[in-house]
Amino acid sequence: MDAIWKGYSQRLKDILGLEGSPVAVTYSNVPAQDASGGRHRACGAILAARNGEAINLTSESCSCKGGIHHLGLGPPREGLEAFLVYEEKLWSSLAVARRMRYGINKEAPPPLGLAKFVVFSPLERAELKPDLVLFLCDPEQACRLIALASFDEGLLPKANLGGPLCWSAITYPLVTGNLNVSMGDITARRMEGYDPEELIVSIPINKMPQVIGSIDHCIAGVAKPSGGFEAPHSEDRR
């Protein structure tokens, strides 16, 4: 199985020109054996895994009050709305913060009780079968991933761009099975130092064979268009 993830990772890094690795996210009752220690936020664990680390997140090692609940590792911590309003300054009032939480929980509720660990690792180092593969990428790379994933079906993703980064990048695609494109949330991006040019594409693992299989046949991969089609030079684009 390791060879499959290594092959997927190398192929996609080569084709898309990714910085770092695709990130495997796995819900598991056993931890990754070669993981780094310490406490992390989910938004930081994604970046660490892109850069080569493996991270085991649990209810004890997750350092974000909201992330523990959104990932399904535990109940919401007391005072979460107050934290979002008065400390993060992400929402204008307690009522608005509760409205946001109600909305996202209705659309994709936390997977409580699913597993003890949420394991983040570079895809090529995944010890267990991933549930999701995350790509930190620019808009053009995201466009190519969406085209590769929909090449054989022609179905557009039911994307949810907003909400907490851990919810939109992990919980939403995990619970719904939808490919998602996430901007993340501004506090997560600033606290962890996300590149302003990057967003996150999350692909459920069952869709990955389609992505890989489309590379040789789709213009978003390496296929060349035929006939009179010719892409304009960058200086001619308007």
C-alpha cells in the first residue's frame, strides 16, 4: 500500500509543480509510529505534514478549542463562542458565533467517536490508508485538480469555501464525501503563516484513482489539445 501513496504523491508533485507534499489525513485508532511530538493546531499540522512531518492529533495534543470539536476528537470546550468573539475577533457577537456553529454543524457535523487519532503525514509517508488527501496549492493548481477529478463524470464539486479551516478542509469533505476547495479562515492563516497565494483542495481518497487516471488524458494533466486550439502567451492574456 505504501507504494501506491508514494506513486500518487510523486506523480502529482511532478505534474502540478507542488511546493512540498500532498497531505494524507487519516482517522485511526492507532497512531503513526514516526510522528513528531508536542501540541499542534490542525491548521498547523497540515503545514507541518506538507513539509515532511507526521503528526498525531488527539483531544490532548490538539491545541485549538474549536479544532478539537470540529475534528470530532471531543465535545466543544466551554466558552468557545466567547473565544471566537472576544479573543479571535472573528465574529461580531456571541449570537453570530453560535449561528455560524449551528450552520456548519448542520451541513457537516463533527465525526465524534470516529477515532482516537487524526493522523497528518506527507502522502508518500502515509502508514495507513488516508481518508483524505489535502493539497496546499495556488488557484491554477486547484483548477487542474478539480478538472482531473471531474474528467470522467462532469460533475462540479459542491464546494464550501468558508468556515473554520479545519472544518472546511477536513470535516466537510470527510463527512459529505465531496471534494472541497477551502480558503481557510483568516485567524488560522495568520497564526500559522499560510502563504497568501495558497488555498486548500481536499479530495476524499476514493476519488484519487480518478485524479491519477485522468492525468494522461486531460488538458489539466499532460494531454495536449488537438486541432486549432492554441493557448495565448501570457503577455497576450486579458
